[in-house]
Amino acid sequence: MEHLQALGGGIAVLAICVLLYIEECGVPMPFSPGDIVLVTGGSLAAMHSTRLWIVMPVAYLSCVLGATSCYLLSRRAGRPLVLIIGRRAGVTEERLRRAEARLLKAGSRAVFIARVAPGMRIYASMASGCLRLPARTFITGLLPGLALWLTWCTLLGYFLGSSVGIVLRVWDRAMVVSTAAVVLTIAFRWSVRRRRGGAPARQPVAIPLIAG
């Protein structure tokens, strides 16, 4: 994220829009989550590298387009995929229909709450699509929830200003360390399983019988 802050100007705004759109489409962005991207955009506006009235509208539009894309894709292909992947966990068509009825009853209020709840933004779009929530209901909950989240994060970066660079440096280093830890853990477990799987099976020891 330090690199994004160093760009400045129109290139930085374009990068912010692209990153937000990709994440809202459902692609995990652990190194550049939307919250941090918006905080960075707000800090750039505070340092006069861009303008707040430019960052917020274009970022909002990018998020709306990304979330809508995620919703439409999940509505078309998400349900069969959930049934295939969740089969071992007991996910059935009947359970999905019950969840669909509950979501429809909660309506746009459920989408709004999920959009502002930490860690639930992208899942709100996926679930709304998979459970066939009407598009109008989804958009009604999406727009205000997205506006609240985006305004909060962007203004936080704006008021922090140049001091947000310290936060971004800590974030970047934390992401590198955590990613390295995950990779090493996976490699270690894979190595242990491979050794166990490759170990020759113990042969039963034959005990000679002594005739009496």
C-alpha cells in the first residue's frame, strides 16, 4: 500500500478504482483490502495529491459496479457451485430454499447490515446472488451500506493525512510476515504428510513355531 500512496494524482485514483472493483467482484485482496485502499485515498486527498470530491464518487461507482458484478455472477453460477462444494457439509437444495426465504423476509435491511459489518461486505453480494434475492432489494440495501462504509474509511484517511503512512508501513510488513508464516506452515505440513505417506509399511514379524 505504500506504493499506492507514492503514486499520487490520477494514476493513484485509477489504481484505487481498479483494486476496489476487483475486491468487490469477490477476488480476495489480502495485501490491499478495500478499507485500507480507501484510507489511502483519503490521505492522498489530505495531502493534495488528489481531491476528496474526486476520490469518493469514483470509488463509490467502482464498488457499486464490482458488487453488482459479484451479485450477477453468483446468481447465475453460485448456487450449483455451493451445492457441489457444500455437499459434504450437508448443504442441500432444501436448506438453501429455507435460507432464501429468510433472506427474502429480511430484505434490504440484511444486505445493509452485512455491508457495514466487518468482514461481511463481499459475502453479502455472494449470498444475495446465490439465494436469488431480487436485484431491486439487493441494490436498495447495497447503496446506503456502501456509502456509509466508504465515507467512514475515506474520511478516516483524510483526517489522518500524512500520518497514515506509518499505518501503511506497518500493514505492509504485517502482511509480508503473515503470508510467509502461512506459506511455511503449508510447506511444513505438506512435507510431514509426504514423509508419512512415503514411509514403507511395517511387515509383520514371522514367529517360528517350535514343534513339540
